Amino acid sequence: MADTLKNEDTVGAVLFQVQDDLRQLRCNLEKITISERGTTLDIQPLNSAIRKTESNIRKHTEDYLKTVTKQLLVLPSIEDLQKKTVQLPKRKPALESIPDMHPHREDLPGASPGEKHKSALAMRLLYNPAHPNNRAIMHQKFGISLPNVHKRSTNAAKHHRIITGPAMSLQSIEQKGRHSLALEEEMGTVPDPSLLRMSIQHKAASLHPRGNSYSSKIGLIGSKSRCLKQLKWETEPGSTCERIDRECTPLWTTKTPPPSTTSKSLDHRGMVQDTNGLFPKSPQNLHVPVNVSKYSFTIIKGQINPMATDFFHFKQSFSLCWSSVVDALEALEKLLRDFAVPLAKVSGERLVEYSHGWDNGWRKTPPVISLLSVLENREEVLDLVSRPGQRYKGVGGIEAAAIHIQSCWRRYLARTAYLRHCQRKWAAGTIAISWLMHTQMRRVRKALQARRFRQLENYRSRAQHLAANWKHIQSSKRTIIHIPSLGYSQSQRLNLRGFDILQNIQISRLCDIRDKNVEVIYVCPRHLEEDILHYYTSLLKCDGATDGADTGATQASSSIRRFVILTPEAVDYFPTHNMCLSTLLKYSPRTLKRIRNLIQGKQAYIVGGVAHVDDLAVAEELGVPVLAPEPAIAQLYSTKSGGRRIFAGAEVDLPPGQEDIYSLNQLHETLAELMAQNMDVQRWLFKMDSEHGGRGTAYCDMCHLSCHNWALKEYHRYGAELWNTKRIQESVLLRYLDEIPEWLARHARPAKTSFYPNWACFLKTFLRQGGVVEAYPPSDNVTCVTVDLLLEPGGEVTMLSCGDQLHGSCQLETIGSTVPQTSVHPETLHSICMRVGQACLQRLIVGYVSVDLATFLNHDTMEQKPPAVNRYAVIGSHLFHSNLSMLYHNVFFKMCKAHGIGFNLKRKQGTVFALYDSSERCRIGMIAVSEDLQGALVTFARNLSVIHQEISACKTQGETNFKELIKDIEDVLQMTVQNKKRAVEDKPAA
């Protein structure tokens, strides 16, 4: 390795010597002039040949040196230096401006103290090119022959060639450095030794820019292999040249120049985040700790004046590392030209240190912030560079502005096209998803329609089978599946409080087991506790205990086995959705399976409530017929308008009115016509089609109409016969049309303000659902009769029960009834019911139907129809008291027993309760049976009063309808007493 290094250095010296000789030859030729026969010898061709040869040799020299610099160099041994003491030069340059930083290393093994002293002396000679032994040691140890200094101008030219030539090997650099130092001493421009060491260190580091500076530049000392030691750098600001002389560490044995006190190791080459971007962690990012720069120079308008004194001084001082400084200097010049910076002051020391980071770390253009750190007026230049548009004032600014404008425009076009593409893509995706959803919904809708159509077809076929075999089924053993479902609309179901309890009010259907051939499966909308089940079991046992002990016991056990109460499991899944019972049963597969097992091999049919489409689905799952009309037919004729059409078809007397009203103008015009045609009507009713229980009813009295008295005068003036003429009614009709809107807005009142607080709310729902306008009966004593009919599939109509309604606070809300009715003659009522039943059968309505009729006293005869039975009952199915929830059912029955409230089986009179739920316990049903109507009414009222007093205190009356019902019963009792007195008074006269 040492031989190779020596050969390479010899070749480099030879090439350098050839170039120098050719240069001297060209200079000598320029001085030669030959005059012969009056002519001058032309030596221009010879000069051109010499220049061409010199250029070729320089090119080959550069190629050779480039090849050499890429090789890994091994420093020569310095152990054989002559043991001579060399006196240092007396001139000592000041080094206070540059911090002294030396690497501390461990002692290398194998060298004695004497040898170390000899090596130190040799190093001193190497640092003193003026010493006469310097060239001898360089030639003896490293094989480098320095040229003799003949003339100052020639040596200066050689020195210029040395510092401007291409990069050389480490020995050549050291040789040329000593030679240039000697020349500078002679010329009086010798730089500081510390700066020379810095230049040599930078040049040595630039020989291998790709290698690791801490591992690739440490050679082997001595003939034997030595262990590689890690150098430990320490910053000692107070160190001086004496420290250098004392340690005598050869500068070329170090790997890289030591970092400054404010920098980190360059080996990391990390990236740190700055406000303007990312730039490497390198020493040039921070200020060099130099108070005043000794080698500063000026760049004016991005151009360096090479003939300027300050720049020439800087270039001469850092000539050995100039190749690495050039790149950074060119980048700085380009930056200043691009941004049109008029004046920039460059710190030479910072630039040199910055160039070292350039060689070791960067291969691209450095960040602006780090590049500007070498300037002394950094803040001024940075402010100028940071100005918007400053780049376009410098060199190539117009082209840069054009490129930037084009880039922005292209970016805008691309961004716009991309956004348009994204929008179209999103729209396409939305359309595709919507179309998929639409097709999926259409597919599901068609599947549901097909399923429901199939269910409807199967329902019709089973209904035909039921109608054909109805009499046989009624006379044989059968199973009745009671599903007390209220198939109201969703909006109605959600607005009803305690909807499941309203459905369970029909729990009295269990009494169908009185027929020995009937088994009952009752589907309950709530879970019933053991106390309620035990109560109904005991109640149904008592029904058969009248024909003897043995017979009663047998019938009681039979009754227990002939009814089953089931609760769908979907009740727990949808506790707050207010679904009708048919829907809950549809989504309860376990309950459906149990019902199938119970009816297997038996004749069975379903008895529902208010018809719903899910009734057909349940019937399809169970494979049994439904004793009810089709849901569409039931919804059509169960409305107020549908009921008027049925009564009209049955030719039953109807109050004056009009159905199917859906607009405000239609309401006003219809009401004006009815008022003009019926001058004796004092109150008009407005009934919603789909509401029930009196909540969808409002009224308005004629006494509040300002023109009513004038209309009555006109009516009496023309008389009843002429009044029916349209021409005579026209003036009153027009007057009514003008005043009706204001009359309704001010004086119309909903019957139950808890659901519709004012007329505006009522009118909005009325017009949306549709409804009817009817006249209120012209009497103060109006009684409503409820008749329950069975429309058999075979075409017969059976009257099951009839009773007079009992009302609460609202005269249009039914709470209970007295059975049988005493308002209408039974034959007349039977005739009316038969005609209504036949009208329903003609419209394919079958099953159980309830008909409400309004009755009132005839003022001409004051006649009441006579009683026809010897036993009466008062039924209250909607009794409510909030304080009932404080009592459990067993405590409630004990309280009733203590007050003598109970049922006498032998006399078949007394009180029976109906329990609906086990959790809230706020609603109950009660039946009071007596031999006469007055006794039944008194018993019922007394029971209500006792229960209210027991569960209420003075301050906790609770919410209840007991008081209103007691008051209504008192009115009925007063009426019955008056009727009896009238009957007694009229009897002797007859």
C-alpha cells in the first residue's frame, strides 16, 4: 500500500513538473526575437503547439487526479522522521479569533516516548516550510520533491497553479501546502498557521466525500497494524497555540475538522424543521463564534469582483480548500442574482465551514435559510428575499414569473378538472347507490305485494270454507283464537297512552268457554302475573258451580283445561313502539309454533279486533280462517263517513249531516247549507273519520252566531213549507257563509281538550283525515245505545248484547254501559240492528260488530220504552284511578271484601272485577248485577265511592274518572225515578 501511494505521488509530481516546464518554455519564447535580413521570426505556431500540449497534459492530469481521489488513501508512517530539533519561526500570528479545538485520542500502542518526541519535532518541521530541512524531510519520508525557488515571479506563478489546480492526493496537498507557505513568507502574505491547518483539513476531508469521515480517513501508523481508536472531540475555547505545540498532533491524521462549539457532528446529517422548510443539521446553520470576520468580502448585485482586494485575500487564505468553497460560493451568487440583492457581505470563515457541510452532506441546492447564514448582513438580505415578488426582479425573473403563472394556471385547470371529476364521480356513485336502493326497494315492495296478495287469496279461500261449514263448526268442538288487536294507524297508536292495556280490556273473551264445545286461546298483549291468572281461574270455576257439587267440580276442572293465555315474545323486543297485537304475534315464532301445536287436528278460527293487514299474515302462518272482514273493507267502513253510508243503505234514520269532508271551503259550504235547511238545530258536531272514544269530536252552538236570530225571523216569516225552497234560503245561506269562519274560530270547542287543545289543532287533523258534520239531537236528555252484533259467515245476524252508555266528563266519551238498554223498544232496536247487519253483510263485512245509536225523549209524548227483563247490569270497562297502583291485587280484594263488595253466586248478583295488568294496576273493569236497573246503578256508584275513599286522601286525590261517572249515574238515577213517578201517575188514569 505504501508503494502504491508512493508511485501515485511520483506520477503526480512528474505531471505537475511537465506542466511547469511547458509554461516556462512558453514564457521564454515570448522574449526571443531574431532579426535576419530585416525580418522578425514568427514563433506563433510554436507557441500554439506548446499551449495545445499543455492543455492536453492538464486534461490528462485532471483525469488522473480524479481517479486517484476516488481511492482510499493510507497515510504514511511518520516514525522514521529524523530526530532533530527544529526551531519554530519567531513570527507567531494571532489566533484569538479562531477557537482552538483538538481531538483527544488515546495513546497508540507500540511507540516509545522518545519516538513520540521525534515525531513531534518532525511535525514542527512540516509546519515550517521556510526551514531548510523541510524539503529534505518531505523528500525523504514522502518522496515529494518540491521545486526550487529561483525567482519570485516564477514561484508565484507556480503557487497560483498549485491552488487553482485539481484536487491531488494527501501527500501532494501537504507538499504544495508547505511550498505555498514558503512562498507566502517570502512575499509577506503568509496566512495564520491555524487557518492553514483548517484549509488542509478541509482539503483532506474533501478527498473522500462519500465515506464516513470518522472511519475512512484514519491510516495505520507504523509498519504493524494498529487498533482503530475513536477520537473524542472536546471544545476548549481557551486553548492557544501552545496547546498545539505541546500535543504536536499531525493534522492530516485527523478525520475531519472538529465541530464548533455551537454545532453537532456532521455524521448525523439529520434534518430539522425551520419556518421556511427542512434543512440539514450542519454547522453552517448556526453562526460561527467569530466576533469579527477577518476574511469578509462583498457581493454586489450577485457578482463577485475577482480583482477585489478582500476577495483575493480570502481566496489566497483558503486556497487549499477552494474546490469545496467554489460550489457554495456559486450557489450563493445564484441566489443573490435571482433575488436581485444589491449588496451582500460574506463572512469567509462561515463560508468555508459551510462548504465543508456541502461536500459531506448535500447533493442538491441547499435551503435558502442555511445558505444565507454565511452573510454578515443576513437579516437585511433575508427581509429582502422574503418580500413577495422579489424573485421576479432578479436574473430570469420574467421567465420565472411566466413559469409560475403557467404553473398556477395549469394547477387551477387541473384542480378544477379534478374537482369536476370528483363531483361527477360522487354524483355517479350517488345515482348508482340510489338506483340500487330503488331497485332493491322495488324488488322488496313487489315481493311484499305478492306475499300479501297471496295471503289475501288464501284468506278468501278459507273464508269461503268457513262460510260453507259455519253451522257445522258452531255445533261441534272448536278452538277460538282470540287476538284482541287494535289495528289503528301508527299515528293513532303512538298517541294513545297505555295502548297495550286498551287491547287487553277485551280479556272478557275468556268467557266463551261457557260453551262446552269451545276452547279458547287468548293472546295477551302483556305479561300477566300469577295473581291475575289465579283470579281468572277462580272466576271461571265459579261459572260452572251452579248445577250441583259433582257437576260443578267437573265443569270447573274442564273450564281450567279449556283456555290458555299466551303472550308473544316480541312484547319484550318492542316495548315502546305501540305495535298492534297482530304485528307482535307475527314476529313471535315461538308463540306461533305453540299455537300450531295447540290447534293441530282441531277446527279453529281467529277472532280479531280492529282489522289489520298483519291479521292475514298470522292466519297464513297458522293456516286458519279469520272471522273478520278484509282489512281494506274494515278500514273503509269503520270510519264515521263509512258508518253513515251503511246506515243510509240500511234506511235507518240519520241526523242531518254530510260525510267525506276534506277541505275548508267544503266544510264552510256544507255547514251553511245544513244550517239553512235545519233551523231548529242548536248544536253542530264535527267528527273525525278515524278517531274513537270521543277524542275526535268537536262542537259549536248556534247561539253564538250573530245572524242566527235574524235567520229565525226569516224562517218564521216564510213558514216551514216555503222555507225548503232554495230561492228563499239563499239570503240566509249567503249570510251564514260570511259569518261561519269567524264563528268557528271563536266558539268551536273540541270535546276532549287533552288531545286537541283548541279548534285550530282539531281542524288541521280533521281536514287531513276527513270527517263528517252532524246535528246534535234536539234534546237535553240524549242516551247512546251500544249494540253488539255477530255477522255470521253464513249470512245470519245475531244480536249479542245491547246497553245504554255511561259517560264521564265528556258526554261523547263512553266509560261504561247499563245492560240491557232501556231507551228504545226492543222490537224497534232489533229491527234496526237487523237492517244494519244485512247492509254490512252486503258489503262483505262479517264477524263481530258494535253499533252506536243515539236516542232521546220524544217531547210530544215523553215516552220511555218499558223494561223487558228482570235482571240488569252496569258495566264499566274503562275505569281509571292513579292511586290504584299503590295496592296489590290481593290487598285490593281484601279491602273490597271488608266493605261487602263481592258477588253472590246463589242470587247471581253483586260485583265482579276485571283485571288488565299486573304492573301499573291503574285501570280496572267492574260489573254490578242487580234485579232492577236502579239497584245495579246504586251498587255500581257505591262501589266507586268506597274504592275512591279507601285509596285517596284529602291531599292525594289522584287522577281518576270515578267522580264524573258517579255524577252521570246520579243523573240516570234521577231520570229513572222521574220515569217511575210518571208511570205511577199515568197508571190510575188509564
